[in-house]
Amino acid sequence: ACRLTEIIGPEASSKSTVGYHILAECQRIGGIGILIECEEAFETSRLKKLGINVDDLVICQPDSMEKAFSMMDSNVIKIRKFHQGPLVIVYDSIASSPTQAELENDYEDDTMAAAARVLSKSMRKSVRLMAENKVVLIFMNQMKKNLERYSSEPDVSYGGKALKFRASIRLKLTTRKKDLELENKEPSGQWVQAINIKNKIGIPFKRSRYFINFKKGIDVY
């Protein structure tokens, strides 16, 4: 089966760092990692510090959401011809990926719900391929304010409901100002709380805390 995980949270809540650690662990056990990077904000030096072998990492930087899914499908097909071990795809991030309609239209044109429509169609097309090839999919996603006036959820994830319906696991990362750690009056790291808000393969709503060292990533000690 395809294990699809969505990691959501506000900015600076360590979503990308968690994704990089997953890629590093995949490589450590002999697997291949694919990074779909859409934020144009990563540094190879950062990846190396977190334990990733950059030379063996497949990095894709598509200019649209449609091309991102197309690259995912084509890379999985190519890799499975010579590698049957662990295969992980980290998509960073959904909210930073424009759709083809948004790229082709002018700034003032209305492209409301374009991402939701693309995600809904892409999920139906790609999930079967990923399941047949036993791929682990990790999607990073940002939170946005809910426009529904009487909704019980003040914040929702970007891109509609297709991703949250398809996900096997959804993790929500949160941080607080008081969780910031200082060393010689300089920020050295912060504590992050992870809440398992959906889990099809285990008990949901569990919580855990971990420390992010700004230089080394997740502190396992």
C-alpha cells in the first residue's frame, strides 16, 4: 500500500527539517530519496549537515504543481527498474507550488480553488502508481486562515480536502515563543510539539515533543 503522510504547521515549525531527516534515514537503510523542492529555499550544505548524501539524492524543482506530480510518476517508474528497496518522496511544499493556470494567467485573474482541483485529480492518478511501487509519500503543507465564518477550525491546510482524505497519517507541528532555547543570548534551538491528528495505521491524537537544534537538526538525545 501507499503510505501517504501530510505534515502541516505554521512557518518555522521545522516541517522541512523533518522531511530532510526522513530522506537521510531512507538513505541510511539503503533506500533512495526524492526531494520535490518548490520553495527555492534549500541549501545543499544544510542537507549534508542533516546526514543526506546529496550526490545520491534525486532533487526536482518543478515550476508547477502539475509538473511536480509528473516528475514524481516518471522518477518512480525509472527507479523501480533497478531498485526495489525503500523509496521515499518528500514534497516541500504544496502551498508553494503554483498551478499551471496560475502561471499562465495574469496576477489579477481569478484562479480560485485551482490548487484544490489539481490536487484532487493528481491524487486519483498517482496514488495507485505509488501503492503498486510501495512508495512512501511525505507532503509538507502550510496552514492558512479558514474563510468559513462559523467553522470550528480557525486554521486549515492549503489545497482543499483531497490530501487530508487520502493521507494515512497527518501530523501537525506547533511551536511557542517560550519554547525557544538560548545559548549565550543567541537562539540555539526550539522545542516542537507534534500532534497526530489522523492515523489509519495506529492510534491517533498522540502527542510528542522533540528539540530542534538550529545547527544539527533534530536532537535525538
